[in-house]
Amino acid sequence: MRDMGMAFEELEKQARSLSTEEKATLARILIEGLDTAIDPNAEQLWLEEAQRRYDAFLRGDLEARPGDEVMQRVGDRIS
């Protein structure tokens, strides 16, 4: 058990030294490993949501933003 604790401490140390992007990727992978309730309809639901948003954009109900602006805002929120 002691060896496992030391291995975990080393793993944690390595994880903390990752870049923000690498940490986010690692977190996503670990969370996906914990999520055993995979919805087989998820892809279809996302396609429907994308279509709904696109239709709203075409109607003028949603405002488009430049991709670099959106990515900057996302980056600001996660850091």
C-alpha cells in the first residue's frame, strides 16, 4: 500500500507540471473513465442541438461570434 501511495504522489506531481491544456485533456480522459452511463443517443442529440442552433442563427435569434474571440473567452474561463 505504501508503494501505491508513493506512485500516486509521483503521478500527482507529474500531473501538476502539465500545461493547462494538457491538464484539461487529462481531466476529460479521467472523467470519461468514470462515466459509465454512456447515452447511445448522445451523438444524435448533439446533431439535433447543432441543427436547432443553426436554425436559430439563420432566423437571427442567435448572434455569431468570431472563433478566436470564443476560444479566448473559453480560455479565460478555464484558467
